[in-house]
Amino acid sequence: MTDQLFPETPVKDHTAGHRQRLRERFLKAGPDGVADYELLELLLFLAIPRRDVKPMAKGLITRFGSLGRLLAADAGALRAAGLSDAMAATLLTVKAAALHMAKEQVTARPVLSNWQALLDYLRLDMADDTRERFRVLFLDRKNVLVADEVQGEGTVDQTPVYPREVVRRALELGASALILVHNHPSGDTTPSRADIAMTKEVSDACSKLGIAVHDHLIIGLKGHTSFKSEGLI
């Protein structure tokens, strides 16, 4: 896919040596030694062999609001911004690799004793989402992660949740405990009345079968809210 802003026909790079200098600076100083748009330039180098990509990098960050939100965007949003499949795949690979690394930390030991790693993983995966997602972390008797599944996707401010389906899936997996998670695309992680009511319904349904609900986490750009810490569960 092409776009007038980002033509794929190679043009002369008027900043001779810029790519090599940027690579050398990055290798010497690490990520703290380059700006966000320069990190994006380094990624775009992989998909665009010959071209000055600095204007594109700056334009993309402006369009999406930040490098983080750009890297969290899905393929459709990247294509809509004028990126080719090769460019989109390069950016999507970055998040996929980061998620694999973060999930390895979560599964390394029982979740309740590895809480910060869990929060880091969830924020990486959900904080920048533009639509609300509800997921359930299913745990065994030792609180080790058995499965991490999205149970519903909705609009920017609502996701349908069915307590019976959550319980049914827990029984199928032989889970002994759950952690409920959803995101607030607005960034405000304050629980709504609907969030509180839904959590109670799920907790009541689980308690009848001896399945514990350890917490319900709301993830947003500015942080998270724990129902347990707020005394809501």
C-alpha cells in the first residue's frame, strides 16, 4: 500500500552517512542516547533500504501521539497511516518480541509473588489499546499461570462479559484461581459501576465452585487500579 506522504519509490538521501552515524551512536550510547524519532528511524531502516526516513519518523510519532502508541497500533492503523506491509511488519515485530520477553517473566514463577512483572506485561499489551478488552488470567493451585485469554472485545468504553463463560472456561482448564483484567482506553482507570457489578457477578459465580478471584485490574496509560487494593474485591 502506498501513500502520498510516504512514497515507496526510493529517492536520494540528502543526509549522506546519517544512517551509519545514528547506528554507531545507538550502539555506543544505547536507547537513552537517541531520541524516540531516532529509534523509529533505526526500525524504518530495516524496511526502507535507501531513503531519508527522518521526516517519516517524526510524522508518524506526531500522528500517533508517541512512539509507544505507534508501536502498540495494529496492522490496520499502520496501513491507514500510509505504511507498506513491510514497514508495518517491522513495527509489529517489535511489540511481539517485547510481549514474548514480558510473558516469560510472568510465567517464570507464581504470579502473586511476581506482581510487578505481571503489571509490566499487562501494561505493555493493553495500555495503548483504543478499544476495551476483557481478559482472564487462569491460575493453578500454586498460582502459576495456566492460560491468559481474551474473553471479550468491545467499544472504546464497554466490553460484554459473561460470568458463566468465565466459570465454564475455568472448569475446563482446571483453574483454581483467576485474575480479571481489562483496559480503559480513556486512560482513567477509575472503576465504573458496571465494572464493580460485573466483578461481583463473576466472584459470586466462582465462589460457589471454590474458584478464587484474586483481583481485578484495570489498565490504562497512566497506570492501573487494583480492585483488591481499593477494597472492591
